[in-house]
Amino acid sequence: MQRKPLDATAVSVMVLLCFIWGIGHVAAKFTAEGISLVFQSGVRSVIATGLLLLWGWSRGIRFWDRDGTLWPGVLAGLLFAAEFVFIFAGLAMTDAARMVVFVYLAPCLTAFGLHFLIKQERLNARQWAGILVAFGGVAVAFGDGFASGRGTLLGDFFGVLGALFWALTTVLIRATKLASVAPAKTLFYQLAVSGPILLVVAWLMGEPGVTKLTPLIVLAFAYQCAVVAFASFLTWFWLLRHYLAARLGVLTFLTPLFGVLGGALLLGEPLTLSFLAAAALVGAGIFLVNLKS
């Protein structure tokens, strides 16, 4: 299938996804008051898998056909699980605002990887500059964490690892037969494989699981399951199937901004000028990498 450049539909949907994903990290951090982090990630994958199967059944989508995507799909699920192990484990050691900035290095890493694999995704000089700007922002953010003395560095590093695994997942999808199947099937592989793995990892880490439930905690967790893990990821893979992947990040620079504002306003997380500058640099790098020529 020939991928298209961005149009009004893609831009509108991406802005909404940026808001959903930015607030998603805030929701996960808040939910951790009653449901441990990696455990909640595993449970949400299991619940989202059930929602996806129901949705696919209602739409007549066939998840079990032999189409040569089994092993790429399993690998995508393993990468997806690794991504969220690091993101959710990292959230225990750093702020939601900081995590979203590090994780959204992923669009730049994705563009870097696709440059070497797909001719349509080759980077120009401006886009290479954008990658350097984004990495500069990450360096500033690490420096801010070191200067603050708040012990966020390991969590910050886990965020970078989460970004790396997210980028590897996207590159795998674009470079294999997963690019040509229904987005729901691609998402099914990731959710179905990652759910059990995340639950096992949570058990191995000694996480307590559910410790307290309040209406707000349940609401925040339901938001993650139904909106983030199911609806937004399904929409993301639909976009990957129809639009140039490196161009889809044209507005993902908004996600760190939504995440930073959400962390400050909803969780009361501290912000410094250097960290705000870091978030701006990462966002600027994403924008330059994905700006339409």
C-alpha cells in the first residue's frame, strides 16, 4: 500500500492522540497510588486485548488467518512488552512529566531507523538537524535531573530505553508484512503477547498489585485500558498503514508539552526552566524531523 503525506485528517487525529498519550503517563502515575505500575500495564494489555477481540468480532476482522505475520507479530509483542516494562518501571523513579519527554525521543529514533530501510523515508539535512536538536534536549533533561539531586536519573534512563523499544517496534511494523495487515491485527499481536509478559515481570519484581481502589483510581485505570491501550493504539496503527511513518510525528512534539502540563497541573510535579527548555528542544527536534518539505 502506498503511504500518503499528511492531510487534514491525519493532523487532527494526531493532535488528539498527542493529548491522550501525554495525559496517559499522568494517569499511570496517579493510578500507581492503588495499582502497582508494571502490574497495571500488564492488566491493561489483557483488558485491551479483550476489548479489541470484541471490536474485531463486531467488524468481521479475522485475527487467526495464516498470512505470514505470526513471527513478526510475536517479535512486535516482545518489543512492545519491553517498552512498557521500562516506561512503567521508570515511572516509579521519575516524574510523569520527565518520562513523557524522554519517551518522545521515539519519533526521532524511528525516523533514523527508517532512513536506512525504506527509500520513501530518507532524511534530509533539516531532519538530521532535528535529530541532533532532540538529543540535545535529552542531554539537557538529564543534566537537569542530575542538578536537582532528586534521584530521577535511572527512571529517566528507563524512559530513553522505552523510546528505543517503541522506535524498534514501529520500524519492525513498517519493514515487515505487518505493514499490510489490518491495524487491529498488528495491535492484537502486541497486546496479547505483552499482557502475560508484563504480569510475569511484575511478579518477578515483587510488585504488590492492587493495594487500594478509589473511584478516581478506577477512572484513571479505565482511561488507560479503553482510551490509551485500545482506542489510541488502534488509531495509531491505522495511521501507520495509511501515512508515511516519519511524517506522522509532525505533531507529536505536542505530546511532551501535554505531558509536562498534565504532570504539573494534575500531579503537582516541579518544573525548572532547564527542564522546560529540554522539553522544548525535544519537541523542536520532533517537529524538524517530521516537518513536510
